[in-house]
Amino acid sequence: MAATGHLTVHAPDGLPEVAPGDDLGGLVVAALRGEDGVREGDTVLVTSKVVAKAEGRVADVAEHAAALAAETARVVARRGATTIVRTRLGLVMAAAGIDRSNVPGGSIVLLPADPDASAARLRRRVHRDLGVNVAVVVTDTSGRAWREGQTDIAVGIAGLVPLESHVGLVDAHGHELAVTAPAVADELAGAAELAQGKLGGRPVAVVRGRPDLVLPVGEDGPGARALVRPAAGDLFGLGTREAVLAALLRDPEDRALFGAPVPAEELGRLLALVLPGSALDDAPLDRPDASGARRATVPAGASRTALEALCFSHGWRVEEWVPAAEGASARVCPAVP
């Protein structure tokens, strides 16, 4: 780590309205020739809006529904007119990042098709024309699952370490850090937005003070993809209502969204909670093949659907259901991803 205790951000004026086909690299270079300029080790941040415009990612507002469908890999949640999706890039955003602000009336603008590649092209252009090695970050505005409001995040990165791992370091009290990994690319994006503003017409910003995060020329790094959390590790991969529906429908493609199988002891506790009077055998039924299958017993009138939904949402599956007058018996197994 090489935090300097001093960070500066400036967002130059003077960029014209960007239109499809414009030489965005040339416009960015011209903006960086200003009074504050750009130095070796700076990070240049460019809003996704102008990148997308220059790349022709603009459509008629009548095409909004079709564009949203094309950009969506999976719907995360819907509430009224708001649709949160996981895009084909892995980003979780409202309306797949499609926006109507700062574009002519009747138009929409999509995210760049490959923001990491867009960032890499801009980085090469700055180095070629200005002779300095900088990192480039393409930014966009996004909400957060745990908090109100929005902040800018990095959706495309070239030449920057996106995550600064502190794992294994020791704090001033002697505690070893185990999971701390600041998303420094997102932090820089948020800092840039404070200088740019939403209505200031300043789509480019320069952050100075963390040259240690900038990679050597020719090394673009892992890009913004490194900040995309895998579906199985995303505790907010589905909205509340959508998670209930997915558990009831039990689509095999949704299984990974619920994570790894919980221990049998936890499943047994939940079984007794959801279906009072139910129980799960303490020992596996088939030790030789180590499948971990258990026998679940449920009282008369208990819902098989409820059992299957509970198992599915906790990484298990019901392989057998044997009804009886006094109740039912089921064989349940940890699901194979």
C-alpha cells in the first residue's frame, strides 16, 4: 500500500456534446492538455455515457424494452416500473444501465458493449499522444443493495489495480486482516463524480495521488470484471419476492443463486421450523458413496411443495417422497452444483 494522505481530483471543462462516431480519444486528450493537465501515474475517469455515445450505443426510446431484454442476463427484482437486472457483463443495475438523461429527447443510451476494451483504447491513446502512463476507468452510476442513494462505480478499467487486498496485513492492534479488500476503482469513480457533477458537462476527471495502483504500460490488468461477484457468492442475487418464486419453481439454472448446500444440522433445524413435527435423521443413509443423503420425516398433511422449496433454497434436493397415513418420508440429498 502507498496511500499518500493526499488526493486531488479535477474535472476539466470544455468537452463538446459527444455524438456517435466522434473521436472520443481525441476529445479526452484535448481536455487533458488543460491547466491542470495529466501526469504520470494519474487515473483518468470517463463517464460511460460519453463512451457509449461515441460508440453508437444510442437508440430510440421506443426500443427501450427490446434493448433491456437484450442487455439482461437475469432479472434480479421488479418493483412497479423498476427492474433490476444482472447484465450480460455481470453488472447488477436498474434497467441494465440504460439511461435517458443527458441525451436528446426521444433517445436512450446503453452501456458500452465492452467497457474494459473501451478503457484500454483510451489508455493507449493518452499514452500515445501525451506520453504519460495513466490508468483509465469508465464510470457509471449505480445503487447499492444495503443503502439509499447512488454512487459512481467502475464499469470498465484498464491499467489499474481494481481491488487492493489487505488480507494478511496486521493493524495497529495486532489483528490480522482476513477479508478486507477495498474496491479502489469504485472509490476513485466516486471521487471523480464529486468533481464532475451530474449536470456540469464534465464527463472526464483526473484523480492524482495513487500512482501505486497504476500498472506499467502494456499491462491493462484484470479489468472491471474482477469486481463482479459470482452468482453463487451474491447474497442479493434475487429480490425478496423473486427468491420465493425461484424456490417454488425450482429451475435447475437458479440453483447456484442459493449457494452451497447448508449442513444437514441446519437443514434439520429449518425443517422443524417450517414444518413443525418434522425431523431429519442424524446419520447419512448411504455412507459408502458419501452422497450425504438423509431421511426426512414429516407429519400428516405436511406440504411436499414446502419441503422441496426449503431444500432447493438451501442447496438440497428431494429425491424420493413416500406418503403414508401418519405422515410422509422423504430422501433428501445435498445438490451437486
